[in-house]
Amino acid sequence: MRHQDGSAGDADYGRIGHSYSAYRQPDPRIAAMIAEALGPARTVLNVGAGAGSYEPLDREVTPVEPSASMRAQRPAHLAPAIDATAEHLPFADDAFDAAMASFTIHQWADLEAGLREVRRVTRGPVVILTCDPNEVEAFWLSDYAPKVLTTEARRYPSFDRVADGLGTPVERIAVPIPFDCRDGFNEAYYGRPERLLEPAARLSCSAWSFITPDEADAAVAHLASDLKSGIWDAKYAPLRHQPTYRGSLYLLVSSGKID
């Protein structure tokens, strides 16, 4: 399925993605972990590249992004993205030293086909930034918008499924989320709950688009009320002073093809 702007997953970025690049900036600490996992690769395929978050600037990156809205938000210093989907990559076998995919595999219409394609065109490591569906609902947002996190947990594939799709062993690396994380996914606001009162911040987390406006309004009103009354802080105040948060965010790293 492709939406009107070309988005290929279950979220319509032509509708929700217009302010995405303002809220989903790459966090340098997460970027450093991705760069380390890519190893010495010089040519890198970025699948589901979006507005370009986490693309390393010191390598030759080929971005693939089906959404016209997201392609239009890519900054001028990054390579233009190719209009294609993970399931149909227009490249030869072993064309790239490495591949990366950040916050995208849960959007692919056919995960297994996409992973096979990524593995086909990549001779070295495949680095995937994603969330563990078994850990998503442990976040405090479940108190206010449980359907958002239930949706997230349902959309993210299991790590075993990712490994099976790639056909190679996968290393699982927990990614600590910094308090001042620049990348505005839901858990990035673990100690800054007020940010989730901003409509554009919520729309930059695609799972919010799967609940109704009335459900979103009720969740926001509940959170705003608990922040004003002090109920949120009575439960979670230590998070405001916690330098990092261990949430559901992980790197999955497949080291390379097995001969």
C-alpha cells in the first residue's frame, strides 16, 4: 500500500509528516552508536531514510524514501532520496558496504521481503534502530494514552522475526535515551512530559495518528491535569533528574553475510 504522497507503510506521512523534521532531529549520542555499528563501511544504504536523521556525513550514503513529504524535508547538505520502497530496492547484489534503517521497519508493508532486499544489496553490516515490542508499554505514557503504546507494540516486529528475515545472527544493543534527546519519539520525553502536550510533537510520533482526535484530546487533557495538580510528579518526578532512560530502544546489528 502506498498513500497519495508515496508513503508505503500504515502511516500517512503526507498527512502527519509536515513538521517531522522540526521534532525528529538526530541525537548525536544515538548517531555515534549507529556510526560505530556501521564499522569502516564507506558506502551506506539508508532505507526508509525520511528527512535524513542519523545519516553519517563522512560516508557515501544512498537514501531511499517513498514519501514525497519526507523527501522534501531533507536538508540541502544531504543527498536527495530515491523514491523506492524497502521491498523493491533498485540496486545490484552486494552494492553497498553497509545498510541502516532508523525507526522504519515497522512501516514496511512486507517486512520479510524488505529485509531480504536489504540483505541482498548489502555485503557488510545491517544496522537497524527500532523498539522492542515487549518493552514499549512499560513507558509512563500508558497511564494516559494506552492505545498509542498498544499500537506501537503491535506495529514493531519481534527481534527474532528481524533476525529470521535477514538470515544472519543479530546482536541486540540497548540504546540509552538521553534526557535532552533531540529526537522526539515518545520515550525521548521521559523526563519532559510537557512536550507531549504539543500537537506537532505528538504527530511526529506516528502511533498517535492511529487513535481518534477525541481519544488524543482526552489523553492530553488527562496529562495536562496531572501535570498541573502534581499527580504526574508524585509518580515520576525522579525522571526529571535522570540523565538517561533505559526504554524500549535498541540497535539490531547483523554483522554481514554468511558464506
